[in-house]
Amino acid sequence: MARSLRTWWQSRSLRTRILVSTAAAMVLVLAAVIAAYAVLVNQSLWRSAESAVTDQAHEVARVIDEDDDDVVEALAEVPTRGSMLQVLDGVGVVAASNDVEARVPLTTLRPAVNQVLTEQSTAIPGEEGEPYAIAARGFYSRVDDANFTLVVATPLRRETDVFQGAIGILAAISVVLVGVLLLIMRRVLNTALGSMEKIRVAVSAVRSTDLSVRVPVPPGDDEVSRLALTMNDMLARLHRADDTQKAFISNASHELRSPITALRAILETARGQLTSERSRTALGETRRLEQLVFDLLTLAKADDRGLVAKRTPLHLEDFAWDEVYRLQALSPHEVTGEIDPAKILADKVHLQNILRNLADNAARHARSAVRIGVQVRDAEVRIVFDNDGEPVPAAMREAVFERFVRLDESRQRDAGGSGLGLAIVKALVEANAGSVRTLETPEGWCRFEVRMPATLASPQKAPA
């Protein structure tokens, strides 16, 4: 039974569950409020009636005491003011305000002389079910020379009507309040859940072939509108990622097709023999293909789980000088180094690839000069690769580190590179807790700058 009820409840719509739960909670709270109010009102009315009937008992006792007649005659002269009056002795009713009350005592209370006891009763003879406030006062009659009990019973019909009316009005107000609040909640839920349903429908319409769809953003700055903005931001990121993936596949296919086509042409025309020129061309294309595949694998690892750097203490100046000497031997440009001693924590293979890619990039874009520098400033190592070519335009200084981005499409393919080198540099630098950016030197040269944390053992050169 409990399981089926839970299953039924869970099958209801969110709007229904919220409204039913809210209504149940409000009914319970209002019922508790009404009950507490009823207790307070009842106590207040009873205290008022008790005070009134006690005062009347004192007044009647005073009148009887001041009268020179016996209690029977004295009681007959006392105005009842709508109350029932009795005088009791130890046996029964001695006197009463009418014949009905003369038959049976109205109460069992028997207070001592000058003492007053009160109670509420619905068992008055002839008035069964009607509430009465009863006050019993003990007194001594000097005329009769005896102790008696004076009983005053006042009906509480007016107080009961007031009490029931107040509770009825409060209950009616509560019903109206619950209804109004539920209508307001229903409207709010329809607005909020309606917006969420529109978001759901829009998201369900997104297809892998068209990621340009965006969900509607409701007005305001509430949770639903922020959810819509977040969904749109996520869809935008997916769109960009999809565009990047498509561009990656297209560019990778294009880059791989060139060396493969060259190798195929050489092999098809070789007819069993290769000249030294064709051998060099085939070897060059094979190395280019091998490097391109290595670069693609490196970036794929970075996308998949991030590059893992096995960082060890390294003397950066040794690796930097190696690149200076290599470019001096291979490049037709003037290559100089301004390298300070520096010790860093880095992956050796990563560091070599970073320096090699940036050095080759500088040599490829230089007109006549390349400068490699290493400085230690404020516990930070700065590695700069300057060349006297055109600086990277400010608008492209972020995009240049994206994959397959080349600033000059008119360059020969072997001179322009594959467009992956700087993307790999960025991934390797970040894997070693560093950063890379492109700048312009004071003399207007192109600069690529890598910043990495220096170890405590790195000597620092005083600023010039």
C-alpha cells in the first residue's frame, strides 16, 4: 500500500506535488493557529464570565446579609439579572429564584464561609447542553443563625455565540487565504515551470547538425532566467567546440594529404629507383608527416586527460644556449643570446619542445635577426624569443595559440608550418605551471614570452 501510494505520488506532475504539499502544510499550520486561537478566546471569555458571576455572588450575598428577613424571603427580593439563584444548606435546596431551581442543587460545590468556588457546567436541570458559569459562595445568615451556600448560575450563550462566531470567521478567512495563496502559487508555478518547459523543448530541439539553437531567456534575474543563460552559455561552448572539432578534422586532413600525396607521387614515379633528390624529398615529407602526427597526438593527450609533466630541477640556461647554437648553425639569420643562469622545475622533454618550437617560429618569421633571452625577476623566469619580423597584431594575440592558425596564408607550406606549434607550446607551458603570450618589443620586433616559476636556487640578476 505504501509503495503504491509512493509510486502514485511520484507519478504526479511537479506542479501538482508542490500545490498539494503546500496546501497540506498550510492547512496544518492554519488548523494549529485556529486551535491556539480558540483556546485563547475560550480562556478569555471564561475569565470574563467567571469574574462577572463571582461579582454577582458577592453582591447577592451582601444583599441577603443586610436584609432582616430569613434567606428564603431575602432571596425572593434579589433581582436575578438573568441568572439562576439558589441557597443550599447541608441537606438540599433551601431557596431558589424559581421552581425549577428549587428541585435539585445546581452544583456540588460547597465552599467555606466567605469562600467562592467557580466551575463551568452544561448539566443544569432543564438546560442540559447549555454552558453555564457557576459561582458558589459560603455565607453565614445571622437571621437564620446558620451557614449556607449561595449558588449563582449565569448562562454563557452570548459568550458561546461570540466564540463560535470568531472561530467561524477565522476558519472562513483561512479557507479564503489558502485559496488565494494556492492561486498565486499556481500562477507563479505556471510561469516558472512554463519557462522551464520552453527551455526543455528548445534543448530537445538541438541536433548535432545544428548547434546554433538557443533557449528562450525569460525576463528578470531569477533562478529560471539564470538557468536559461547558463544553458545558452553551455550551448555556445558546445557550438564552439563543434566548430573547433570540424576545423581540426578539416585542417588535419588537409595537412596530412600534402605529404602523403608527395610520397605517393615519388613512389609511383620511382619505378624501382630513387634519385638522391627524390630520396631527400621523400625523407623530408616523411619527417614532416611524422612530426605532424606527433603534434596531433600531443594535442589529443592534452584534450583527453591533460599533459602530465614529470617536473625535475633543470638548468634552463643550458637548454637555451643549445637552441642558440642550433639556430646559428642552421639559420641564415643573425642569432644572439642574452641568457642569465636560471633553475626551474620542468619536464625535460616538454622544455626542449617548448624552446625548439618557439626558436623555429622566431627563425621562420624573422627578416634578419633572432634574439633569445632568459631573465630571472621576482622568483619568476622569463624566456623571450624575439625576431625582427612583423609583430603579431593585437587582435590575433590570443588566436595565434589556437590550432591550425597561421597569420600569413600566402607563405609556402614548408615555411608557414602546420599551425600546431604554438598550440603545443601553450599546452606544454601550462602543464609546467607557466604561461605564454605574444608581445611587441620596444624597437617593434615580434616577441614570444614564456613565464615559469623559478626555484629558490635561481640566481637573480640585478635590474639594469
